[in-house]
Amino acid sequence: MGEYVIKLPDVGEGVAEAELVEWNVKIGDLVREDTVLAAVMTDKATVEIPSPVDGEIIWLGGEIGQVLAIGSPLVRLKVEGEGHAIEPEPAKPAKAGAPEPTAEKKAEAPKLQEEKPKSKPVTVTDAPLAAPRALGGSAPRGEGEKPLASPAVRLRAREAGVDLRQVSGTGPAGRITHEDLEAFFARGSQKPGLAALAPDNSVKEIKVVGLRRKIAEKMAIAKSHIPHITYVEEIDVTSLEELRATLNAKKRADQPKLTILPFLMRAVVKAIADQPHLNALYDDDANVIHQHGGVHIGIAAQTPNGLVVPVVKHAEARTLWDCATEVNLLADAAKTGSATREQLSGSTITITSLGSMGGVVTTPVINYPEVAIIGVNKIMTRPVWDGTNFIPRKMMNLSSSFDHRVIDGWDAAVFIQRIKTLLETPALIFVEG
């Protein structure tokens, strides 16, 4: 028997550390190659760490919420054969023919062996591995034990309204696979009879880690640094909705379905051309405003893991259809957790929407260090007085917030009124100059 040490890999983009946000295994679990062991997060990108070998987990290198350095030991496994023990330094695994470690490194090596003194560390890499014992099947989960599943499986279950605690897992360590979900769907969710009502005095402690912690930190900075002014305006989108329906009916097969968002993006671009100081980032430490020529619109998107803001770069150079295509691409990447750091950074102004939830007014928080955010509310058919009669019109509120240190209330109102004009007379969106 030997030991195999898995280090936190370089997740790219020059980052030096990552936050541990999920363990999918525990000590004593038997895992196969490619089993997802843990998930770490840097900025807003979450990366799963798979096992490169078969083996038994004998040590875990951190707690949820802990920030680990790239190259630090993450997991130790007991493996069949000679195995492969890796020193905790340097960050990259030693290769065949590498120079002998220094005396200082040799002195550190015994630290890895403290928990399992009987394990036999060796330096042979890529040794053949025998299959671990009893990997198949699903052991029953203990009461309150979290079901193991990949983010993709969790997303699928969430969308289907399935509680994963009701699903038996047949993967390593009882991990729930897509096949397990299929079997659950085929059986139908057999819900037990309702028990008699009883008071619930339980208190669940939920540690704020990962994306939720980063959201909390950013919102706290935004509210503590930025004095917000929120301006709400009513928009008649009847003509816009008629145009949108017509364009969708005549679109090509390779074109995405248009929502109201691409129209709003084009309206924002045209309004910024009149008031470029709203397309800016405010460095309040240096007391400098960075006014951008390119309009990089952040699209606040709710995902299973929390709120993220993918960015449509250079919206000023995109057509209506191009905006729609890019929004769909970024939304899919955000929901699946595959969005890159580049896709999640660099915005100069943000659009947020809770319209599908039915809200009529919101007070959106500015995406620090930007100076403006536009909030979309629900479209509702309401009677509107035209001077003679009440007629049905499709109405929508824009609830927008501005950094009052650099944006006066008058300028905020002028900006939103310009957007209102463009949306209420959508032909103007396509008029150049």
C-alpha cells in the first residue's frame, strides 16, 4: 500500500489562492479516478477538483470556507500498489528525474505521515493501481447527512423540484449520478404520509462561504461607500412589445428569441452617448472617476449558487441580435458555473431584472465601483387615460439607482427619460446619429 497526495491545482489566471467551498468526500470514502473530491472558488468561478487515482480517503486538507494556497496539500489517499506521495512544496508535483529535495524539504516530509504512519510513501509516479474494494452500491445516508452530487446534478434536481435527500446514490461514496435521477423520475417521487403537525425548535447554522460570502462582501462595500439615489419611471412598452413579437415571428432559425433586454441595452448605449459620465467607475480612494468609452453592460443573473454579473463587452458595437446572442451565451455559462473570470468582470454599468418575479418597484444596489444600475420591473397591462378614454397599455417600471456623489438627481432623471423615449418609440433605437 502507498499514499497519494493531491494538491490544490493551479486554476489559472494567475491566482495564488482559492476558497474551499464544498467537500464531496469524507475520510474513509473509497473513490475512483475522476470522482469529484471538492470544489474551490476564485472570484466568481467555481472549479471542481477530481481524483486522478483510485483509493481511500485518509486525510482532508481544510474546512469549508478556508482559503488555501495554490499547491498546498488538499487530499491524501491510500492506494494499491506503490502509490505516489508528493511533498507539500513546491506547488507543482515532482517529475521523474527532478533534483533531490533539499534538507529543509526532507524535514517537512514527515508531517504528511503523522496521521497514517503505517502507509508507505514512495516516489514512483504513475504506478499501476488496483481497483479499490466495494466501490459500487449506495450506503444509506445518516440522518441530516448532505447528499453528494455534482453541481450539474444539483441544478437538474433543483429545476425538477426534487429533494436530493430522497434520492439514493449509486456512485462512489453514495454520490448521486444523472442515472440515479433518471431512476428516481421513472419511479415517481413516493412521498410518505404527512405526520401530525408538531412545533419545530431546530436551529440550523449555515456558514456563509463561497459565492454567497463574496456577494455579501461586495454588497456591504456598495452600501457603505455609495450614497444611493433611486429614481423610478413608468414606461409604456406597448409598441416595443409589438415590435418584439413581430421580430421574433420573423427571425431566422439561427437567431435567438428576443427578450426586452437587448432593446434596453441598445437604449442604454444611446442614452450614454448623451451622458457619458454615467458609464464610469469611481475610485473613491484616489478620488478619481474613470469614464469609459466602451459600454460594458453587466447583466445581473440569479444562478443556483447565487447572484453573478456576466458582462456583455462593447455593447456600443453590437447589433440588437448580437446583444441577444451574447446575453444567452453568458446566461448559460453563469447558470452552469462555467463562466470565466473574463466573462464576469469589467462592467461599466449594470442592468438587473426581477420582472419575472412580479415586482413593480425595486431599489437596486449599485455594482461597486460603478455609478449607475438600471432595474427592470414587471410588465403589466393597465388602463391608461389618453385624454378621452381609458385604454389598455402594457406598462413597466424602471427602478434605477445612481451614485449621488457623482450623479445629480437631475442628470439621473434626464438619463432615464432618454431611455423612456427610446423604449416608447422603439424605431428611434435603430436610428443612427
